[in-house]
Amino acid sequence: MSVLAPLNGVAFTAFGQHVIWSDMIGNTIGLAALALGWRRSIWTWPAQFLSGVILVAAYASAHLSGGVGKQLLVIGVASWGWRQWQRGRRQAQDGSIAVRFASWPERAVLLGGTALGTAAVGTLFTLIPQLSWNPWPDAYIFVGTLAAMVAQARGLVEFWCAWLLVDLVGVPLAFSSGLAFSGLVYVVYLALVVWGMRDWWLRSRAESRPVLEGALS
């Protein structure tokens, strides 16, 4: 039996939906990780790592291979993101994480990579139905999450836009898959994403102002 199997027990039932422990605990930690990311705390990455480990059990119970793959990517990218932010903190004089808007070439790479990745993964899920019962939304979330985390690790404001686009599909997919708590948490994610986007937007402008003033002086 899997070590994570006990996490798939029912924690409680609400509105006719069973909420399992892994779904509830993993997404609660994920919510904390998003809030830490908003505050530019490096602890967002260990929180995302732990959330990914627990949510593997939740998505496996719903037979969403794309969701499982997504969480495995979360685990891997969280380790990389931790190293990226550690390096960024050492380079900054005040120990903070600098944020900025992506350049147009970076945006093109993110958008193009996400589109091609979604097409490739969606095709794979379609050709092998055992991997996912809902291939295209599953593939979209799988690849979109990877794009969002890579953008976050690089300190790009656009990572919030990527999360917003993922959530718009994630909410209905979670409810239809029986992961009620995931659906509810995705709704809260939407609010955090909007506030976080505004905060990073303002910070990026404030941090770029001294550079611009120095160039003009």
C-alpha cells in the first residue's frame, strides 16, 4: 500500500461532496505557498514542495494523471526555484527578491512553450486515454502550472497572469473531478492572484525607477 494512501480518506462531507484529507491539507499548504510568494518569501518554495507531495495522492485518487504529473513538476520546479531565489538574495544588497516584467522575447518563449507543451501533452493524453479522462483541460493545467512556476522563479510579474489563466480552468475541473476542496481553494487563489499581481506590479515599478533615474542623471 502506498505511504500516501491514508491521506485519501474522507475528512468530511459538504454539500454532497466528499473532501479527502490529501485534497484539504495539500491545498491549504498550497494556499500558504501562494501567500508567501506574494510576500516574496523564499519559504514559498518549501511550501510548494510539500503541497506537491501531498497532492500527488489527491490527484491519483481522482485518476487525473495530468494532475499527478503537475504535482511532480511542482516538486521539481520548487527545488529549482529555491536555488534561484537563494542566488537572487545573495546578489541583492538588502537580501530581497527583485521582481520585474518579462521582456517581449521572454513572453514569446513562455506563451509559445505553453501552447506547444499543451498541444503535445493533450495529444499524448488523447492517444492514451488511461492517462486522463479529461485530456485537454488536464494538459492545459499541467503545462500552465510549469510555466507559472518558472516565471515565478525568475521573478517575473507575468507569473501571476499564468496562475490566473490556470485557475480559470482549474476551478470547474476540480469540482467535476470530485475534488471539492481544490475547487474552493482555487476560488481563493483567484483573489490572492489579483492582489499579488497588483503588489508585484507596483514593486517592479518602484524598483525600476532608481535605475531609470540613474540612467537619466
